[in-house]
Amino acid sequence: MNTYHINKGIGRTVEFKGLKAQYLFIFSGGLLGILICVMIMYMAGVNTYLCLILGGISSGLLTWQTFALNRKYGEHGLMKIGAQKKHPKYIISRKSIYRYLKINRKRTNI
């Protein structure tokens, strides 16, 4: 029986067969989704061979794409790209220059 080491120490990221962090969750969630889709197609009456071919092709494509993303972006790369997309390209200020130069004095009624 094969044994697979999933975590190699305290404080280190989860790694399985070279997939790290969020790629592992993308991979497992994708395979689960493909399995559910194939089961639904089979129960709907689609040809068995068509279900198997579509399931095999889509799982192979998912595996290839996940490992390619892992290799290209690394452990935190997808999070950095997502954060970069949320930052504005430039800041627009619609206030007049006079409002920036004006001194705000609070009135006190004594």
C-alpha cells in the first residue's frame, strides 16, 4: 500500500505531489466537480462512452492546467494577481484645489 506525505512540517504550506497551497484546492474541487458532472450526465441517459471520454478529457485538462499554473505563478502567485487587479490604476480626485488649500476652522459657540 502506498503512503503519501501531505504535510512536511509545522508552519509549512500543504503540498501534495508538487501542488502547493490554493492549487491543491483548485485541483481537488475541480476533480470533484467533474465527477459530479459525469454522474449527472450518466443518470440523464447520455451514452456511457461519451461520459467517460468527456470526464477523461476534462480531468486531464484540469490536471495539466493546474500544474502549469503552479509552475508559472508559484505558491502565492494567484493571490498576488488577484490583489493587483483590485488596486485602482489611478486615483481621481473631483475636489477643487481651493478645498484642499482652505483651512478648516471649527466654530465654537461659547
